[in-house]
Amino acid sequence: MKTIRVAIDGPAGAGKSTVAKQVAALLGMEYIDTGAMYRAVTWAIIHENIPLDDEPQLRAFLASLRLVVEHDADGRQRVWVNGQEVSEQIRSPQVTEFVSVVAARPAVRERLVDMQREIARHKCVIMDGRDIGTVVFPDAEVKFFITASLDVRAMRRYQQLVARGHEIDYETVKQELHRRDELDQNRVHSPLKPAEDAIILDTSQMPLAEVVERVSETIRQAKRGEQSCIK
């Protein structure tokens, strides 16, 4: 039975994680949230006070890091770092502020890319992030780049944070997203950009159900007539 790897890239707040989760559930694929992995590493670095400019110490820390991302019976994502659950902590404004800085470090990206490739071996996976179609799986069978206007993305992220109980204002969220866009797009190692063969979807005015349907149907078409592990 043939496997399939689906890459979904895009900027923060574009809705790619929500789309990936729903498509995975619809098609019976395994969803891998690379954003949660980078957030978990960021939380750990902050928690352990690891200096980013000390390359040997950073690499030693990453080599010893035990990171687990799973979904419970209710479909809720749970994240553990070195045996400690940090599912809520990784969504804090502090982690959000520093995650792009941490993710720009080559040592961090190299370690997590290795982990992501290992997780996806011999599976039907849908993985979202910033460099899935360009670096992690440049030979992925299906690639998407999901984006939206800054205003729309900021409102989505603001509503998510408020729902989690964080006290924050919309303009602060918008400024932080703009800063993250600049960092992600201009970093030297694995910058955020669409893969040349990615399907680009601007979701600013698209209902979530329509985005999920378009992504799902594209994946089905890619495997039509083949014995694969998608529904």
C-alpha cells in the first residue's frame, strides 16, 4: 500500500494547522504539527535558559531533548518535553514572541527536520509548517501554501489567544505577526516561501469548509486509482 506525504506551508495565523487537522481526520491520515514542535523547543530553551549564541551547548541540549507530540482519544493535541506536559505553556505569548528567533537557528532546524522525517517514515502524513515543501519533504506528493492577509491572520490569532484566556490586544497581536513574517521570510536557513510546485490558497475570504474540501479533493485526485492509506 502506497503512502503519501502532504506538505502545507504558510505564515502564522493563515489557518494551515486547522485545515491540516480536519483534512487528516477526513482522509484517515496522520497529522504532524511541526509548529508545536518548534514551540516546544522554544519553551524548553526559555525554561532551561539555554543561550542561543552558544552553539555547542545548544546542540548538546537539542541532542538530549525528548519531545513527544500526540493526540488523545478526544483528538486534543498534547505535547511533552522531557516527560513534562507543556501543551498549554507552548501557546503562551512569551513562546509566541521568541519562536521565530529560535526556529531561525540552524541547529534547531536541523534537529527538528531529522525528527519530522523520521516520524513520517512509512506513513500517510499531512504536515504543516514553514519549510515542509521546500526542505523537509521537497519530494512530497502534494504541496500547498496557505496564506491570508495580515489583518485576517491577526484577528484569527487574537481570537485564539483570547479563547485560551490570555489578556492581549489586537494591535499587539498584529505587530507580532508582522515581526514573525519578517523573521520567517528573511532568515538565511530555510526561509518561508512557497515551493515551486505548491498550490497557493489565499484563505482571506474562503470559508474553512471550502478550504478543507479543496485540499482533500486534491489529495484524493493525486492518489486516484492507487492502493493507498487514505480514505
